[in-house]
Amino acid sequence: MKTLKVEHLGGIHRPLAADVPPLLDAAGIGFEEIACAPWAEEYPYQPEVKVRIGITDEAFLLHYVVSEEYVAAAADADNGHVWEDSCCEFFCQPENDGTYYNVECNCMGTLLMGFGSSRDGRQLAPKETLKSIRRWSSLNPEPISNCDNTHIDKRTLPLQKQKGKPWQLALVVPFTAFFRHNITMKKGKIIRANFYKCGDKLPNPHFLAWNDISLPHPNFHCPDHFGTLNLL
């Protein structure tokens, strides 16, 4: 099981998602590879994906960098089928109560968030919760970093073949977005979590994980296979 130390960035209040990469740069926070391919025999394509994470007093800061052959974003509204697009994901278990959250975001910043104890019967996040999660994508020309007062639907991208330039995604996920809990993130707290990259309906479907998964078929909804985040 992988373990990642998550640095606290003090003195930062409600940052824009576009500010996340330089903030993590300034803090010297490095990247982790999302490189485990549990189902490589059936899905051999493996894009290059890396992620880094920090926390403030109020939120997780996430930054993904992806190099892949094709990108697409057909899901045009939050809580749609973003996993079928070029999609980065963060699953976490903020409390040891058998439940977990899935935060999934395609390459244009369209988001899905759910809650539950298994893959079936997920409770989708309310609209106000989704609006509280700030997003930035290097592929989206529209401003989406402040979702509180912005119309955030219709962020689509037709299938495109990339020319070697990576795309980036940054998220600010406030702790209040974990809508079925009232959580605090104190120093020393340990959280079970995993990071993923997928693209179910791309020309080269793929399913990559940070912490490896030993299941026979693609399934990210497996908290028994989460790694750990140690909050510093």
C-alpha cells in the first residue's frame, strides 16, 4: 500500500484553481505517478499521468498533468458521464466509517462527485456542492476557476489527437464539499485515498491507478485498494 505525505500550505484562503500549480511549485511539492495498470492485458495503452496534492485550512489542492494520444470531453454538464472522457479522479475516505467520495473531472473541468459505501447506489453531490469546487483546465478557454457565480455547463471538447503537449487540470476541493460529513483535517490525520486516470470511450481506453488494484475487471470503487494520505 502506497503512502503519501501531504503538505499543509499555510496562509492561503480560497485560492483560485488556476493558482494551484504555482502554489504547489512554491511549496516544493513534487508529483506522484499514476502508473499502475491493473488490467494492462486487456487495456495495454498507458498515458503518462502524474498528480500532486496539498492542503490548506479549508481545502485539498490537486494538480494533474497528462500526456495522452487523444483527448475528448463529451460530458457537457456536471454529474454526467465524465469517466468516458479524458478524466482524472480522486477517491477518498475522510472518515473510517465504510463510506467514501469519488471526485471525477474531465479535461474541460466538468465534474462528477458521489458518496456511498460501494459502486452501486451512489448519492450524487448537490448542485451547490459542485459549484463550490473550483476547477482550472489548460484545455478550456472559458474561465471556470470561480464556479460560485458562473454558468459551468456545456464544457465540451471534440475528440482530438494530441501533438505531444501535456494538458493540465487543477482542482480546489473544499472540505465542506464532503457533503455527508463535517470533517476537519488536522495534522497527523490519515486518510485512505487513490488517484486515477481513465478514458472509457477514447480510441485507446485505459484505467490507471496510483495505488495498485488486484481485481479481475476495471473497477475504481474499491476502498480496500486505496493507499494512504498522511496530513502534515
